[in-house]
Amino acid sequence: MTDATRNALRTGTVLFLFALVGTAILAFTHDQTEPVITRSQQAEKLALINQVLPASTYDNDLLASRQDLPPDDLLGTRQPSALWIARRGSQVTAVVLEAIAPDGYAGDIALLIGIDIDGKVTGVRVTAHHETPGLGDYIDRAKSAWIDQFSGKSLTDPESKRWKVAKDGGAFDARAGATITPRAVVKAVKSALDYFARHRAAFVAAPPAKEKKA
């Protein structure tokens, strides 16, 4: 065996050992940090859900109640979305739905919508959007309280024909010069209420034993 061959084998062995040790360190780090990251993500998700559904309305493990919903035109979804079912004791008290307003000024507006068992909105939050800063982004709760006007509303309050922005003769305020975005949100929230009304019986009948981890 020549010196060059021995050097090449020695270098290859050293590199292999470095790779092996590096992989082991990465695997160990991942195993140690993954539970912490998962807990942090779950805490953030629950905090967001609690913005649309008061914690006093349920006593079950809300994150564990998560179910996947197939794409549905009423939810504006083109991919599976999430549903969380809130309970007090054995009684379903509310649901939280993911929905999309597909006709925002700058594209899709992702929403999280809480609806109590009587079909009233408990809260709405925008979770993602691309609306113009300083113009259409007032739908974001961090920018203004505009989104709060949906709380307490239902399919009958206001009546169906008034589920529009005020400029169109409806019951929901919108800022002058930026009405496309709120129109999309108003339409999406009403559609989510329609979806809930159609599936309410199934939500109420959903057994706690079927709950699964998020």
C-alpha cells in the first residue's frame, strides 16, 4: 500500500468519524429539544384559539379534540383544514374552525372562527394575510379592533341580507377606500356560520373517545 493510499484511507476514516459524531449530536439535540418545541407550539396555538373562544366555555383538552375537515367551498378551503370541538363535561359548547376568505384584495385571508353551540360567533381572528399595510391590514386584531364586531353575531343577527359592509347596505363597518378586504372577511364569516349550521348535528354527536392528539 502506497503512502498516498494510506493517507487517503486515514483522511476518509477521520471524515467518517466526524460525520458519525456530528449525526449523533444532532440526533441527541433533536430528541432533547423536540418536546420543548412541541409544547411551545401547542401553547401558542391554544393562546390563539382562546382569543376566539373564551377558556371559560370549555373544560376538555381542546388541542386534543382537533379533527381534520376536507376542503369545502363554505370554508373557502382547497386543502384539509382543522376543527376543534369544545366541551364542558360531556356537552359540546362550541367549535373553532379554520377558514379562508379567498377574495381578499391581495389574495387569501386565513381566519380562525369560534362559534358556540347556538350558532353565535364567539370571536374571529385573522391568522395570515397579504393585505396592504396601512390600508387593508386593519382586519388584523394587532392593527385595530375592527374584527371584534363579529362577536355575538349569527345567521339571524344581522339578517342574511345585511351580512355585508355598510357601504353595501350591510351591518358591518369598513374603512373608506379599503372595502374589498372587509367584504371578503364578512362573506367568509357568514359562510363559516352556514357550514356550522349544516354540520351542527354531527359536531354535537361527535364522541369524546374519538379525540386525537394534535
